[in-house]
Amino acid sequence: MPQPTSRSRDTPLLTVTADALVAVDFGPRGRREPRAKGPYRRLLALPGARAFTAGNLIARLPMGMFSVSAVVMIAGTRGSYALAGAVTATGLAATAVVAPWTARLVDRYGQARVALPATVFAVLGSLALLLCVRHGAPDWTLFASYAATATTPNTGGMSRARWAHLLKGDAEALHTANSFEQAADELCFMLGPVLAAFLCGTFFPEAGTLVGAVLLLTGVLLFTAQRSTEPPVERRSSAGAPLRAPGMRPLLVVCLATGAVFGSLEVVTLAFADERGHRSAAGVVLALQAAGSCAAGLLYGAVRPAGSARSRLPWCLAAMTALMVLPLLAAGLTGSLVLLAGALLVAGMATAPTMVTTMTLVQRYTPEGRLNEGMTLAVTGLLGGIACGSAAGGWTVEHVSATAGYGVPVAAAATALLVALCTLVLFGPSNRSTDSLPTH
């Protein structure tokens, strides 16, 4: 099937490539011919790709485990959710400060030389937290121990940097790789809390933190051992700071608002389920939202998007804003947790394409040689947004109602859309200095 050489006025926003279809050809005698490789099979067929992907997935799974494990462990032992929430919030704030510096060191000295010792320090912080909780140490030791975990490297960013290195110049394959990474993020954040809750409830309160620390160290060891796919180091890069790159600051505001969508959804859904006496079902309901995003991310990676990433971002954000209205309607009109779960499943389908497009722009805007730092800034924006969204969602639940709380993610998504539209109006749908940058 020939590929179109130019885009007409009637070309759809997304066109499926021939390689994205899994074709089965039957010959004249009905003999089944070999299937063509799909985009993800071709991606993982690159030398070394499966090895570093496996290690990265193991290292990334604990990212969805640590906060839940810490809350269960501290609240179960000390009897205070307020203390547990304060400790995890302190760790989040410390991560927002430390993570960009860690990423800068990774860009300057290499993934293996920096990520491994940074992970060891973070794991020691997790083990210190575990011991302090178990042996009744003063509260301040919990804050100090959990803050030490802020040196955990951005494993998702390092994996994306490897794809950018391996697929340099192939924008279509890099789009598939970014979609795969976003789907992996959603999968880990879907399975992580469930695994943490199971371990803490089945064995002992510290089990989730202990297993998470072991998985993190094991995964980073496997990941950094794959030196053949590690991006080269540019120790004396003359590139400016990613924060000063054209177009980066509005994009980080979009990340902040998008993070607020995630943070508010989690808190409001927990409160909504608790009001109806189904607190244990809240994790399953939130997992459905992540499952919808994961599926949409994989599908989005199998298509070839038309137009520039900058022009696509407002469309993705508009879809996310519209779909975020569904949980608000389900909660307000029916009050049914089952219908809410279905609404969150559908609403989640807009988040992965939004994040994939956002990360694609981050890669293009970030100066050469500072890719890990640029992507970590985006993750820091998301974390800050999650914290703000959690606070706003919690305030709305407490002072208005859990149903009204579902208006917070709608407002946050609309804010992200407004920022993207203003940026598009100011700078235009494409810009040679940014949107056409060669892939790192």
C-alpha cells in the first residue's frame, strides 16, 4: 500500500500506516503467508532494545508502589493518615527539586555512572524509612528518610533518551517508541498500587516498600548494564538550559495542569468510593482509568499522526477536556460507582495521546545533549501538578462534595487547553526553530 506523499485538505488527523496493520495474506492455494511485522515488533527487534526495556520496566514498576506503600505502612503503624500524607508530600517536593539535578548529571556523565549510585542512595532511603517505622523512631526521621528517595533517577526519561538515540532521524518510529513508553508508564501506575496494597495487606505493612526497593535496584542494574544502547555523553555541551529553550515554559505549564488532572482524579475517586462504602473498590476504579490510557497509548503508537506535534496538542487536550466531563456527569446524575468506572475508562483514553504528544514536543524543544534534563523537567511539572490537583480535589471534597470534586479535573484540563491554544496563536502551528528540530 503506497504512502501518501502530501497531505490534502481532507486528510484525517490520524492515518494508519501499512506497517501498522497486521496483515495475513493467503496465496492462491489458501496457503497462509508470514505476517508483516507490526510497529512494536520492529521497535523491539532493534539490537539491545528488549534488554534495556525489560530492565526499565522492572525499575519503573516501583514508581507506582512507593507512595501507596508508604501511606499504608505509616498509617497502619502510627495510626495517622495526616502524618503519612505529610511524609509522602515531603518526598514529592524533594523529588521536584532534586530530580532535574540528577538528570543533568546523567546527561553530563552518562546513565550508568550516575543512575546506579543515585538508585543505591534512594534504596537506602527506602530501607531507612522502613526501619524507622518498624522500630518507632521519631517522626522527623520519617521525613528525612523519605526525602532521601528523591535521588531516584527518571527511568522513563532515560528509556526515552535511548529510543531517541537509536531512532535518530526516524520521526515515525520515535512516535511509536514514545507511545510505547507512555503505555508502559500507565501499566506500571496501574499495577503498582495494586501490588503494593496486596503485599502490605497479605504479609506485613513494610512488605510493599521492601519489594519496591528490591525491584528498583534490580531493574536499574539490568538497565544500566546495557551499555550498547546508552546515548553518548557530551560533557562540554554548549547548549543552554532546557528551561530557557523557546516554547519550553508554556509546555511545562501544560504539564503542570495535566498533572492536576491526575492528582485530583485520584483523591476525588477515593472520596467518592468511600462515601458509598466501597473504599476497597477505589483502586480498581482508578486502575480502569489507567487501563484506558494504556490501550489508547498503544493504539496511538500504531498510527501515523498528520501535522506537527504542536498543532496536534490542542486537539489532544480538547479531547481530554471533553472526556473528563463524563466522570462528572456519571457521578452527578447517577451516583453509581459502576457507571463512574466506565466513564473513567473512557476518559482515560485521552490522557496517553496527550502525554505522548507533550513528550514529543519536550524532546524537540530540549537543546542537544540535555535531553534527560528536559524530560525530567516535564516530569517535575507533572508531579507539581499532581500535588496541586490533590490539594484542590481534597479541598473541594471537604467543603463541597465528592461529586463536585470531579469538576476539578475538568477545570485543569481546560486550563491546559487554554495555554496550548494561546501558545499556538502566539507562535503559529509550526516553527522552524523548534518543531522542525532534528530528533536527538
